[in-house]
Amino acid sequence: MMHHILMGTRHGEPGTRVSRARERSPGKPVQRRVRSAACALLCASALLSIACNSSRTPSEERAALAERGDGDIVIGVAWPWSEHKDIRYGEGLEMAVDEVNGGGGVLGRQIRLLREDDHGSVDEGRLVAQRLGNDPEVVAVIGHLQSFVSVPAAAIYDLSGVVMISPTATDPELTSQGYRRVFRATFTDKTVGKQMADFAAARGYGKVAIYYIRNSYGRGLANAFEERANELGVSIAARQSYDDSGEATVLTFAPTLREWGKLDLDAIFLAGEVPSATLFISAARNEGLTLPILGGDAMNSRALLTAGPAAEGTVVPSVFHPDEPRPEVHRFAESFARKYGAAPDAGSALGYDAVHLIADAVRRAKSTAPDRIADALHATGGWKGVTGSFIFDEHGDIVNKTLVKMVVRGGKFEYVGEPVLSQAPVAP
């Protein structure tokens, strides 16, 4: 949700009440196709207007600048800057730029970031995408935070001939449209659900209940977890959802939890978002359920810790934890702390990797032409970043990358190593 939700921000648009059969349907809702088509027409109209009023289109200007090979390499960064000042995303971006430029730049040129604020809005996101796509100096864009902003923006970037790297959007639709210049630097909801089911099976949890928020994020995560759990022989004893209205209270969950208390469960998988996920955890503990609770990536938020002692033992996935025992992580965490006087978060790591990834692709492409950068990204063969190793499939999604697991202990998120089969459960 990195949905992304990242750090507890919203992943997708509000869901609606649907049947279980509809939840599992592989087809896309009609309204999404309509929105995508409308977005594409809007972009085409904007670009056509520019073409009619200038001698060259932005894409042609961009190609000419790439051929000339001088000046700054401009990377747009689209993000809800004013709404999410708590995430250290900007520091991670800046640190990477300083490292690249301090080392002589790329192809003898300096990297320069061009920040745009989308305010977490679909309409603002489209306007930002149009501005960046129409700027011939911009060769790539890193953004946006939320999937529901990133998906329509991707159509604009691709039509504009600009590379897009999404650091946080986890909605599978982002990379399902056949865009060759669009890449995802994080996980899909399906991957998160699958890997959390793997974690549950390895912990020896044989009987699990699923509770999910009734929107596209919650349904996708719950379905992926259940499908993988069935493959691994993990029994799904119950499955329930709650309305995506923002009006949930502790009492909302109490009746279901009382019934679940009779099921002899080993764990609960919660495909929820904060703050409602925090309320669910508090309600579970109030009802006397002390069993482990596993969450999705939308619960990777400091807001989860506001549940206090009730949150202890909750396991959530992330793309990054500063205590992960890899040399790349150790070096990054130490350098970040020296530079900014604080530990990096997942946002820092994602921004840092995105800049270095583009710089590496430009270096290998020997050009700032977006199509050549995209070719280099598709050919990336295991480039190692602080969030893991990068190999992209034909759709622009990362393959063979493992989520980091964290557990709430002592009011903070602690790193959890990958379990072996039947390892003792994490104590709540």
C-alpha cells in the first residue's frame, strides 16, 4: 500500500459490498476500464494540443536533449508532500542524489529532482502527470504514493514517453495495461498475501481466520492469502469482512471475535488498514484472544503502535527494516543516521533505491532517452538495493524478492528473521 499504502496511508478507492464469487472474479470492474479510457483520452487531447502549438512535441524535444547529452538529468518526483511529512521519503531521495552527484554524476551529468505535490488526489495526480509528461527535460518519474493515484497517472506517463517507477503502489492493475515504460519497485497485493501465508505455514499455524477491509486492497490481500494457505494445507476456519466506511469502532468487531474465540484458532490474518486495524486488534485483546495476529503491509505504520500493549506480537510485512542483516542495509542505515540524525524508514529506503536504480539504468543505457532507459531496466539482472535485489518481469514487476517481517515488541517494530517450518509462534 505501499499499497502501496505506505506507513498507513490509503491504498485504493472505497470498496462496495460484493459476493464472494465476485470477489474472486479475475475480471476488472467496468468503471475502472471507463476511467482508464477517459484518462487516456484526456492525455491524448493534452498532448495533441501541445503538438499543434509548437514545432516539436515534448517527446521529440526530450529525444533531442538526450541526443545532445548535456545539462542535468531531471527526474520528476510525484508525492503527497504536504500530507505525509512524517515519512522520511524525501531524505532517502536526497541522499541518493547526493551520492550519485558526489561520485561524478551519470554520464558526466548531474541528477536533479523536480518535486510535484499530488495531494493524494486522483485529479491532482493527473495534472501533475501531465505537467511532468509535458516537460521535455523530465526523463523519468518516481511516484506516486497511493495506487488509486498511480494507476491513472501511469497512462499519462506512458503516453508522454516518460519512464515511471512506482515505489509504493501495490495494486496489480498498475502493470497490467501493457505499458513498457512503467515499473513497480515494490510488491503487489498478491505477493504480500502469498508471502504472509508462507510465513503462517512456516510458523506452524494450521488453523487461521481471515478478517479484511471491504475494498479492493482488503479483498485482494485476503484472496491471495487464502489461495496460498489452501495450497500449503493451512485451514481457513473463518472469513469475515468489515465495511470501508471509516466508522468502525471496537464494538464493530466484538461479535465476530466472540464467535472466533470458540474456534481454537492458531492465528488471525488481518487484511486491514489503520486506524480500523488498530481497533480490531484492541477488540481482539479485549475479548481475551491472545493468539498471534498477522497483518498486511498497510499496517506497517507507526499508527498501529497507538494500540499500546494490545499491538504487542502483531507481525506485519515491509520492504525494509534497518536491522535486516544485509551489508547494503547496514551501510545505508549507518549513512542515513549520520546524515539526518534519525533511523531510515521504509519510505527512505524506497526513495533511495528508486534514484539509484534510474541512475544505474541510465549508465547502462549510455543515454537519457526514456525508451533506452526502459530497455535497461527490463534488462536489470539482480541489481542490489537496500530493499532487495531487482529483477523485472515483462510487465515491469519485481520477481524473486522477499518481504521483510516485523513484530511489535516494546512499543516498536523489531526485525523478524524468516522462520523455518514449525518454528515456535511469535509470542503476543
